[in-house]
Amino acid sequence: MPLDNGELDWRPMIRAGAADRDIQSSAARIHATLARGILDVTRVHPELPVLLTGGCFVNVLLTTLVLRGLRAAGRQVFIHRRLPPGDGGLSAGQAWLVRQEGL
């Protein structure tokens, strides 16, 4: 995934994945490519904390690959421990906000 002006270009990965007839190979390559892209973005911004959240980090393989790379680079990483990174965590945040606002 080329990184251009701080943005990942997904097109080459999507094209390669669509052209590959071996589903397992394609899936493994897409996960590895996406993890490398995420690591590339964190290298561009070494001053920022790294928080892994959102539905894609329900994916154990992607989360493992990214965590391994970030820890090897000595980066501090924040991940979900008590709440899920997807909609469940979002719902908990919404419920917390409603309670705080007295709605």
C-alpha cells in the first residue's frame, strides 16, 4: 500500500486481491499488507499515541500483526480490554454520554 501525503492508497491491494484466485493466499496477503500500511502511517507520526479501535480490530489476525509490528518498533499501543472495539464499545460510549448529560 503506497503512502502518499499521509494517506494509504488501497487500490493496488484491492486489485491484487481481486486477481488472486487462491482465497487463503489472497486473504493472508491483504491482512499483511494492511498491517504494513498501518505501521507505515505510525512511522510518519512518531509523536502521536497509537490507539487501535474500530471494527477492523475485532479481527484477531490484523490486530496481532499490527501489535507485533508496533511493539517491535518500541511504540506504546492502546487497545480495548473491557469493551469491544466495534459497535459494542460505541454503544457503551453513547450510553455513558447520555448518562453524563442527564438525557
